[in-house]
Amino acid sequence: IISITGNPASTLAKNSCMHLNAGVREEACPLSLAPTSSTTAMLAMGDALAVALMNERNFRAEDFARFHPGGSLGRRLLTRVSDVMRKENLPVVSPGTKLSDAIIVISDARMGVAVIMENDLIRGIVTDGDVRRAMLRYRESFFDITVDEVMSPRPKLISADSRITDAEELMQNNKIHSLMVTDLEGKLAGIVELYDLMRSGV
């Protein structure tokens, strides 16, 4: 029996195997009647015990989700990228594609990005920002350049079975709004956007 009281000399404390003292000098109540400081001390002691037990048992986010699957936090921890990613009509172009043609693909897909693919391999991406910067840089020759000249050759990738929390963290850390999603073979399986995560409601 482990007890938490504000009085180590109490009957409960004396009959416990271990007693945790959460006593306070005085209550915050101006009349020193209503439990105020003591209730706060009790909450802090309970939180400290919970955190210590989580560390001792190596309690992970997956464990939390398993015990609380119905709540929003549980759904957030259980939902995978494959559940919210876009799989159809992906904006894919090949190397050597004129940037002017890639703009049409980006516009039609409404994802703000085009993926450069060659032999089922992801070679890079072109974003709305890349297009704007290219317009300023190349000006008159803008419509003659290809995606190879402005693409980002190492786009951020995430696996389809990753949690959406991992995808969100990756986007925030890199200040991007889209991730290329790959399957077990490393091939493009879809695209997930920050908007998709927000729209999922988890």
C-alpha cells in the first residue's frame, strides 16, 4: 500500500507500506479552509509518479495509442501516412521536361509540386517556389529551361507506413508543405501535404 497524504502521522500514512508526503505549509485560500495549495501538490505528485513509471516501463507513444485508441490523440498516433496521402493523378514529369509544361502539371494536380521520375526512381521535385525563383532568374529564357535545371535533387521522403505525426514533424523541421511517400521498394507511392494532415481531423 502506497499512500499520498499531507500528514505523515495520519492513520492512513502509518498503515501504508510507503508514504509520500505532499504536505503544504498553508493553503492559498485566504480563510485557510478550502484545499487549494494541497490539491496542487497532490496533482504534481501524481504527475511525477506517472512520468517516473513511464520511464521505468519504457512507455512509448504506441502504447498510449493502444490504451486510448478512441481519443483524438490515439487516432493521431495510430493513423499512418498511407491513410491520408494522395495516390491518384500524381504530378509526375520526366527529366528534360520543359518547365513551362511542368507548370501545367503542377497546376492541374493542385499540389504545388511536380515529381521528376526516371525509371520509377525519384530524381527530384519542382515546387511553386522553384518556379517563381526561376522566373526571376531566367526571365526571357524561362520557357526554354527544363525541370532538371531548377529541381531540388534530394527531396524529403517518408515511408507509407510512417505515422502522420512523423510526417508533420518532418515538414515543420524542414519548413516544407509536401512529402514524397515511398513504398517498401522505395518507389513513389503518393504525396502527402500538410493540408492533408490538417484535413484528416486527427
